[in-house]
Amino acid sequence: MTVLLWIAVLSLLVWLWLAVCHGSFWRTDVRLPPRRPPERWPQVAVVVPARDEAGVLPVSLPSLLAQKYPGRARVVLVDDHSSDGTGELARSLAGGEGPAGLELTVTTPPPLPAGWTGKLWALRHGVELAGPDAEYLLLTDADIAHGPDSLAELVAAAEANRLDLVSQMARLRVETGWERLIVPAFVYFFAQLYPFRWSNRPGSRTAAAAGGCSLVRREALERAGGVAAIRGAVIDDVSLARAVKAGGGRTWLGLAEQVDSVRPYPRLAQLWRMVSRSAYAQLRHSPVLLLGTVLGLALVYLVPPVAAVAGLAAGDRAVAVAGGAAWALMTATFVPMLRYYRQPAPAALLLPFTASLYLLMTVDSAVQHWRGRGAAWKGRTY
């Protein structure tokens, strides 16, 4: 029990540091910064890469076409060689918007060249089609539904705060049991990896964005080398934020209030693929980083409940207290995210179990990479 005590104390110290010194990652109050209507509303192009998205477009695309934007704006949907009629469906949805809706252009990019991911190749095509008059580009995924004032709020925040990239983490769907268990933890872990406050600080080495909703100033994107600068990135949102920040731009990332993902993940296998397809890429395909991540996840998330239970079972009060205190801190930091997702606070006690699933997803991501399957997504493997 002496060895377990030292491990439990180390886990507790890590949690004390995370809760107090790690950019307040657990807080969910990072929302769009103060904003006011600009004197002149800049022209915006909304670029939507879409591949086999007929299942979600009827909900997401009308929300974009119905944006109440005071300036000039249009939507460019890039149908990335879909096999389910995505392009035709998009055109039919635009026909029902009437004269008040934003203009929609549906296009298809040339065949995917080597060295590019499909999404970024589609984005590049859409950005080029948007033309030089678009001062801002809203890069948003096909499964993202926007509130009617979403575009105006994003532009107002960028203009008022002189931001070059404004990104919001869309609120993901949490309707099924597996979604409720895994999705809030997904955002919580992302914020722990990239604390929003650190990412939003000019000069900070931390930079992150959410690919589902990123408004970028065209000038800043071109200064960063354009979409081509990140053409092979699997985790394209973080890569975009790093490129903009490296080019001298100011970035901002926070939680959304009127931006929602409508993509369903009813089964564990679907959520598993969502995480595992990019987890090992996040570790730069390094076995050393993989080992460190597995040990770190075990120390931070699995040791506290094991120590608490083992200490109580063995009558070792010190081990039980150290493990219980670490578990309590873990639980307390997860509660705000559960409240953001409108989930019951007691569900935070299950975070160690969810973390163990993420640990297995990360290992599986490495195994798939070693088998040559890489980041497989929608019929493509990178």
C-alpha cells in the first residue's frame, strides 16, 4: 500500500495543478467576447465542405441560408464527390429559401491530389471560388446548424476585438446514452489539452480552433500561406489556428451558444471512430508520446478511484483520502461541462470510466495506423 499511496498522492498533486494552474480549462464561461455592430459590415463567404452529407443537410444548410447578416454574404457548398446526392439536395434546399435567403453556390472540386486531405482540398476550392471580395471566410462543417444571428455575431466579435480567427466549439448532440457519456468528456478533454484562455492569449504558444465553426479574416489566411499551408493536416482546425497565430494573427476560441452539431452518434462504434481516427495523429505518430499518454491518463483518471476503493477495502485511510480527494477534484472540474450540456452533475463520477474508453480509443488509433489504415474517414485513408 505504500507504493499505491505515493502514486495516489502524485495523482492528487497533478489534479491540484490542473485545477488551479492549467488555464482554468474546466470553466465553461469562455463565450464570444464583447462586441458591437461595426460601422461597415464586411463581405463574407460561408464555405461548407460536404461529402455524403445528405442525412444532415436538411437541418444544417437552411440555417446558413437564413442568416440575418446586415452585409453581403453568400454560401459556397463544395460537394466533395458525394455518392448520396449531396449536391442535388443542396440545390433543392436553396430553392425553398426565397429572396431573403443567402445566395448558394454548389460546386465540385477537381480530383483529390496527393498530399491533401479531402476536407482541406474542398475548402481550398471553396475559398478560391469565394473570390477576393470576401473579407471574411466562415469555414463551417456540413453538420453544423447556426442560429439566425450566428454569422453577424461572429463578424461583430472579430471586428470589435481585431481578431483574425474566431472559432466556436459547436454544441454536439447528446441524446443517446453513449452520446451523453462520451461527448461532454470529448470537449472537456479538448479544453484540457488546449485551454481556451491560453489559446486566446496573444503571444501564447497554445493555439486551437474548432473546425465546425471558424471565421477567418482572408488577409490573415493568405498571410499564413492559405489552406495549402495545412493541406495534409488531419487535425485541420488546430493546424489552422497555429498557422494564423504563427503569421502574427490573433485567434479566439470558445464554447458556442447558437451553433450546434446535428450529426447523430447513436452507437459506441461511431463515437469510437470519431475519436480514434485522429488521436494518434495528435500524438504525431510517436510511440513515445503514445506511451506517455497512456501512463498519464492512467495516473490522472484511473488511479484516483482505484486508490479510493483499495484504500477503503484495506483500511488504509491515507490511500483512501488521497485517492478520494483526487477523484473529488476530477469530478468537480467536470461538472461545469456537464451543466453546459444539460446533463446531471452526478454523471461526473463516471469520468474515470469514460477516460478508460478514451485510453483504449487512443491505443486503437495507433494500432490502425500501424496496420496502414491511418485516419480513415468517408472512404479515404490518410
